[in-house]
Amino acid sequence: MKDFRSLNVWEKGHKITVSIYKLTQSFPKEEMYGITSQIRRASTSIPTNIAEGCGRGSDADFARFLQMSFGFANETQYLLLLCFELGYIAEENYIELNISIQEIKKMLSKLIIAIRK
């Protein structure tokens, strides 16, 4: 059993989730149950699945949860693009968050490969 907090990819996932929560506080109120909720859930699922996978009994289980985290990173990346194109986030915020998501995806990919070997 691993301590998820010791993983750099979990830390980056947690930080992006906090950033997205803060950023979405200024979204239009009519989006509260729409895109605001969806991007928050998707971003939260990145570190959540990493943490849950760390508590599983096998490397295969851990890799499966990392793969789910990767899927939520993709979902978050798309939702960030949508928010940017709808004018809900500024370009500099979009660029910064998109770079972070890309880093998380690379880290997850490398970790998945390492665990499956």
C-alpha cells in the first residue's frame, strides 16, 4: 500500500483541482449545475482515482485506477477548452491549466507503463 500523497502526479492533480475550483467560482450562475459541476467533478476524479488506486491490493488494480485518472484528465482538458471558447476563462489561465493537464497525462502514462512492466 502506497501513500498517494508521496506521488508527484497526485500532487499536481490536487493542485489543478484546487485551481479549477477557484476559477469556476466566477462562472455564470446558470452554469452551476452544468459545466461548473462537470469540470469540478472531472478534475477531482484525477487525484481521487490515484488515491483510490494506491489503496488497492495489486499493481494491476493500481494501473487500472491510473488509467481512469488519465481518462478524467482528458475530460478535464476538453472542458477547459470549452470554457475558454465560451469566454469563461482567460487565455492565460487556459494555457497554464492546459500545460498542467498535459504534464499530468505524461506522468500518468509513464507511471502506468512502469507499473505494468
